[in-house]
Amino acid sequence: MTLKLGDMVLLFYPERKKSWLVKIEERELHTHLGKLDLKGLIGREWGEAITTQKGKRLFILRPTLEDMIMKFERRTQIVYPKDAGLILIRLDIGNGSKVLEIGTGSGAMTALLARAVAPNGKVVTYEVRKDFYLMARRNLERTGLLPYIEMINDDAKKAIKGSGYDAAMVDIGDPWDIVGKVANVLKPSGTFAAVTPTMNQAERLTNKLEEEGFTNIECFELMYRRIEARLGKTRPSTQMIGHTAYVITARFTFKRS
């Protein structure tokens, strides 16, 4: 498929593993590698190389959802892909699932949830802050996943729309305060996941989950270290993505009175 005006592309510079997510439009992209006329991408094919004004080669790649998420506009830390992958597995969602999200934030996890439940499922996501809600909508519009998302700019602690959710994802500062309401709308044996930045929050949330009838509760963190794989001199990278969040997952059994 040849590229056209308005397409989103990832321009990748392999020597430094640097990339730019851009829309093909009538403007120049200015980088430390030189200028590039984005109109010159029209008619090109995925995987081709294009040269900047300084003679640097950039490869034209189709943006993955991870590429888009990592370049989302954001004001707080997102749920990183290293955490999100296992969260999705633990939530056990797929095409047709109905998912509740409390705390849209930048929309990074929302996009991953929506990709998992499309085309017949739905993600209902709550964000109390208007500025975050508008930022997330801008981000999600770029992914093309908005048809599978219902965004609500309100406080889920007041009330949660609907019931019979297959899974719930929570990313707010005081997740224990929403557990009771989540329990009211989850299906029996429904799945639950949350992220917290501190151990104290994880501890308090775990205790509340037990009180509200959840079982199979686990708390963990994931580390991600790249390996510099080069012929004859492969070694671990000197940098790594260490602690990003504590992840808590659980299964709902019944609502305790």
C-alpha cells in the first residue's frame, strides 16, 4: 500500500534507535539529523528508507499501538507496556468483552484495552479531571480506537454506569475507595487489576480487596532490561526500565455485606 496525505508514519533512525511519529502533511520535519519534507513520503511504501537533507537514512515504518502510546501527550506516568502486557493477560479480555476503567489518564491503557475488546466489545472509562479527559480524547483519536470506547468525564466514586462488566482496570491515587463500587458491577469471577506507585498503597488496596470478596489477589512488579545483542560482544544494557508501578490483580467472588 502506498502512503498518502494524512497517514501516520513512524520514521526510525536505526543507528541511535530514535524515532518520530508524524502525519504526512505539507510541512517540513526539523530534526538534529536534518530537515525532511514530509510531502516526499507520499507514494512511498512501508519499509522504504528516505534521506534527510543531511544525508541520514530514516526507515518508514507502520506505527504500532506501542509506538503511538509511548508518544502520547501526557502529564503523568503511563502504564508502561512491560506492565500492560501482563495486565491484559490477567484481565483475560478479548473481542466482545465489556471492560470498566477508572482513571483514564493519558489514555494509554485505555487504548490497549480497546484494542483487546474490539470490534464487538466496549471500554467504559472514567476520568474526573477535565484537562486529562480532553488530553486522552486527543490521544485516542490518533489511534482510531474511539468507536470501542465510551469516555465519561465524571467521578466514578459517585456512580458507575451499567453492570455486568467482565473486567475492571483501576489507576487512581486511592483505589481502595472505588473497590466496593467496582464489586457491585463486576460479573461473578470477573477480573480486576490496578496499578499503584507505592507499597503502602498496594498494601491498603490488597486489604480492601479481601474485605470486598475478591480472591486470588497478587501484587508484583516487573523489570525490563534490554540486551545489547552484537556479534561477539553481547551484554546487558547499562540502563533498564526498573520500577514503574506495583501491579495488583484479583478475581471477584461475591459481594460481602
